[in-house]
Amino acid sequence: MPTPVGPVPPDPNDPDLWDWGDDDAPRSRRSPWRVLVVGLVVLGLVLLLLASVL
């Protein structure tokens, strides 16, 4: 059977189409570990810049 050319329109009966996750418990995009790592990298770059200037 030949396949259609181009993108297939979404099937409205597909359960994954309507599964947007839990609305009751939104997940924070900023995890504490990610904030800590980014903060340490920024602090290290600032200290490296200060050490190269002095």
C-alpha cells in the first residue's frame, strides 16, 4: 500500500495527542541541582576573570 507524501495529520483519537501531563502538580523547570551547578560555573568564571585582571 503506498504511503502518503508529507506530514500525516494528527489523529484526534490518539491518547498521546491529548496527554499534556499532570496539571495538578506542575514540575519546576529549575531544579535545585541545575541552579547550583550554573551558579558555581558563573562564580568560577568571575573568579577566573578577577584573577586574570589582578
